[in-house]
Amino acid sequence: MLTEDKSKIPSPEVIKKLAETMADYREDFIRDLCDQIEIPSVMGEPAPDAPYGEGPGKALNLFLEQGKRLGFDTVNVDNHAGYVEIGSGDEMVAALCHVDVVPAGAGWERDPYTPVIEDGKIYGRGTSDDKGPAIAILYALKALQDDPDFSPSRRIRLIVGANEENGSECMVYYREHEEIPVSGFTADASFPAVYAEKGIARLKLTWTRNGTEPLLAAEGGEAVNMVPGSCLIKFKNSEGEIIEKEIMGTTAHASRPFLGDNAISKAVAELADLSSEDPFINFYQNYIGFETDGSLLGLAFTDESGDTTVNAGLLKIDENAAQLNLDIRYPVTMDFDNALKALQDKFVPEGIEIELADAQAPLNLGKNSHLISTLMQVYSDNTGLEAEAVAMGGGTYARSIPNICAFGMLFPGDPDLAHQINEYIEIDKTLAAAAIYRDSLRLLAE
């Protein structure tokens, strides 16, 4: 966990007080979240009724069933996304979440898809990213619906998608077929409100192999937006022996790669004495190594939104080719097009193919926009803290749907467990977040 200014961290007394305002929904919240965690909603092979695979499809339909049971109007948007809605009015405000998850990764102390409740926490893949927030907002809506004095002039919609972890095509589809909110937030980041998100670029680097290299095969990582937790390597050492090894690391979210321990970097470091004979190993050692700021690649840059981060997320090597996938998060004022051209000019002549596999432009709403100011007012009123809106490296639905920013649910001072092993949420803090979401939606709707 990074060092935090304790003056910005809500006190345990504040968290408890906020959670108590949602106490009537505690047991139902736990039950519904546990039911969601049991579904391994990792992207899979598309099917007619599940465009992102069986797991995300099941999680989406379960969420809509949970909303319907609570008495909400529910709509399935052709299995790409869905929503629950309350209220009436010509305009609509929204909260956005997703029910798909990244692969569990290696090293869990318990089955990632069997929820465990222990010491006030719920463990399981997706608890913090993003099923926990989705169920928290579901019950925030239930609390508003149960309030006899609540009569908003706008409808409130909780929109959930099934492809956030693999490109957010679900929200592209939603945007093309459904109503756009006039304001709202996505609960897929941290408190307080996020006014800016760094740009995201995924690069695919490919080397042709001639079959004589000492690194015979390698496979590392499970998703480009995760720090790899393991890497399998097969190589011929200086004595001519063929050795197979699995190198273990520690997973983390690619937007904060310094919180993990990259298994690909560790594996390549073990092969350093072979670098003169293998172009891939030589490149990795010289231009990536263990650095996470992109300085060796010439990508280091800093502005108000933060620093560049680079994560080597996926590696696949066989006798024909080596392919390395990088996840790059760059500050909002950085000229990434120019930086990419510089990389291509430098490495393509050396036989390295560089493909921009995915790109998301930076988002900057401004600290003083009406949406950010409104959410900051609610956050400050509920926590008693004089906080400022922040920028971050993560990518959220705020890039996909207009009039949306990221807002919670991670509190300052809490460990960021998204995409990490042994992921969990603290029940009281999640219910405290639900209380903040309840009051935020109330204000936005009124």
C-alpha cells in the first residue's frame, strides 16, 4: 500500500456510522454478492446469447434477476449490458458497473470463485472489481426506493456491462442502442471523484524467430492489464541442457504495476547470461527490465495526472515468433502518437513489429466541472473531509459513456486489490460506499 496522508482517510467511526445507515440491507447485500462471486465471469468464446462468453452472460443475467427480485424495472440490452431503473422523468442519471472479471491468476490462498466471509471481509474474484460496487449500488437504489420522501424529477439507472475488462465493447453497444445519462458515475476506481484518467495504449511487439535462439519457449501472464503472476520458460543453458521452469511473481492492476512483482521480468532476468544469443532477451533487458515508468523505452512523462506506467502483461514464445504485449498508461498532456512513432522508427528497422492493439484517449473533465463538484460535495458532507478530486491511471466506463466520471469505491488508505490474488472487500466499507452512492444519486436525480 502506498503511503497516504492520514488527514484524507475517513475515520473508522465515520465508516461505521455510514455503514449503519445501510444496515437493513446488509444480509441481502452479502448473499447477492456471494452469488455473483460464484460465477467465473471471465471473457470466453462468444455465443448467440452471450457475446462475451458464458461466464459474463450468466453474471449479467443473474444481476438482472437480483434487480427484478428487489422490485426494479430491468432491461437486458441484447446480452451486452443491462440495467435496473427507478423513478420517472424525461431525464436519467446513472451509475455504471461491470460484472465481468479478469482471470483469477495463480497463488490464491482459497478458491477465487468460492466466496469466503472472514473477519468482516468477503474474499473472491470480483469482490472489489467490480461486482462488490455493483451490488452496493443496487442496494443504494433499494434504499432510495424504500424512502417515502424520495420523489426525484429524474430517473435513476444502474447500468452493468459484461466486457469492461476486455475493451468495454458492452458500453459501445449500450451507447449505440440506449439512452445516454445526463450525469452520473462509474464505481470502478477510488474515492474521491476522479476528474482525469490517463490515456491507455496496448502495444503488441513481435519478433520472428529462426529456431536457434536459446530461449525455446515461454508463456507468461493471463491478461495484458494485469501484472503477470507466473511465467513458464523452456531454454537451453550454456552447457546445452534443456531446462523448464516456472517463475512466480505477484499480480497487480496494470495501472499500478509497481504494486506487483512481474513474473516475466523475473524470468528474463534469470536468462540474462543468454542475452547476447537471443534478440528478445537482449531487448527486454535493455528496454524494459524491472522498470515500470517506461524510461528505458523513452516513454517517461509526468504531469498533474501522474506518471507514465508500463506493464509487460503477456508473453508468448515458440520456435516461430516471440510476442510481448505491453499495457501503457500515459499522462493526459503527453503526445503519445509522437512517442509511438519514435518507438517504431527505432525498433522496426531492427526487425521488431510494433502494433497498436488498442488505444483509449485520455479523459479530463476538469476539477471544477458541475459533476465533479457535486460528487465532491456529497463525499465531503458524508466523510467530514475536505478532499480534492484526483486523477488516475485506470481506465473506466467514463471514457465510453458521456457525462460520467469515476467515483469510488476504494477509500483513501485502502489497498488496491483489483486484479490481485486474494481479492476482497470489507463489508462495512462497502456499505459505507453504498451510503455515499445513495446520497450522490439522490442529489443528481433531484
